[in-house]
Amino acid sequence: MAVFVRIVTAVLGLGMAVAGAWCLVSPDSFARAVDFPPHEHFLHDLGAFQLGIAATLLLATVWSDALATALAGFLVANTIHVVNHATDLHLGGRASDPWALGAVSVLITVALWLRLRQLGYVVGAVTPATVAALAPFVRQKTVRLVTYRRDGTPVATPVSLAVRGERAVFRSYEKAWKTRRLRRNPAVEVSPSTMGGRATGTAVRGRVRRLTGAEADDAARALRRKHPFLHGVLVPLAHRLGRAKTGRTVHFELTPTAH
């Protein structure tokens, strides 16, 4: 049922995107197709609002927060609306319209940014932690993962972590140095961090286990749900393009241990 709902939503979103682009690019052609008298500016605005609806529908298939999704869709519609009023001034309207509408887009942008920051810039679906040690990582975008060399020297790298109850999962390359270090020593330390890997919170110690088969597939889905664009598109594409050099994608499960 969930898959059916997402498919219907995505198809409707793509349909609205096509109709919206059609109104913007060729308003006369669209007017003839629907058999209504053409009015170039109103059709341009119709295209703007259709594209806004399309953005809302498509984002709703991957974003879990209703407020962020609504703001993003409205931002798309209103910003195209601004462009329409600026380019269609020769057709009518007031010279102040683009500026007034532009101010609205600025307000929407600020509101969306504040909402995304409130969400920790994690727009996908997350699973609550059932152990206190993992609670800070539920909505954490990037974590600092520390692995250990043969001589015990710690090496820190930034990764994405998806919490799944009492455990968490992350991914790496088959030939990555941290994968080799984990093969020798499964002890790790993780802490909330910036995208560059600078720790911003308390570290948690744990042990990792490499996942295969259905467990690895479940881990990939958890990461994709939490980070729809990053781990649904960018990371898999980068792993696929670099597979000859870096090897295939591998997934790990992390279980917190006592300090």
C-alpha cells in the first residue's frame, strides 16, 4: 500500500511538472490543448503554481516533515511567480509586484532554512533510538567515526549514521582504509560532528559487525530513508562510478558498548 501511494504521488507530481513547464514555455499551445482562450501572463502563473504543486508532491515522496515540504513547494511556486511578473510587465501589472513577491520568497527561504536547521538538516524518515547512547544520533546528519590502526592509533572519518532502535548502520567502500581497519578491529567510537568531521558532541563507544544479504539491503534502505538525496542518489552513484578502484559498497551495524 505504501509503495502504491508513493507511485501515485510521484506520477501526479511528474504530471503537474510537465503541465507547469508547458504553461511557462508555450502558453498558446497549452491554451489550444485545453480549449480555453489564451492569456499569456495568467498561463505563466498557472505554470508557476503547477510546478509548486509538483515540487510539493515529489518532495513528499522522500521528505518526512510536512512543514518543510509545504514551505519548499510554496517557495518554488512563488519564486517562479516573481520571475513571471518581472518578465510580463509589458502585459500588465504594477512595477512593484516583482519586489513584493520577491520579499515573500525571501521570507519563505528564511522560514525553510530555520525549519531545516531545526530538523538537523535531515529531511528523511528516522527511527527512534531505544537506547540512550544513540538518541543524539537519530537526527544527526554527520558523525565522526573513529577506527583504529594496528598500533592503536585512532583515525577519524565523517560518515552518515542511521539509527535503528538499539543499533545504528553506516556504509563504506570495500577497499577503504576504514573498512580494512574494521576488519581487524571492530571497536569504534562515534560522536556528532560537522560535515568535515569535527566532533560537536559526546563520543559513544561501540563495536561493529559487517552486514550481508538482506541485512545489508535493510541498512541501505535505512540510510536512504534518512538521507533521500545523499544516500538515495549521490553516494550510490559515486560508489558505482568508482567501483573499479574502490570496490563495492559495504554496510556495517554499530552496537554501543559500555564505557
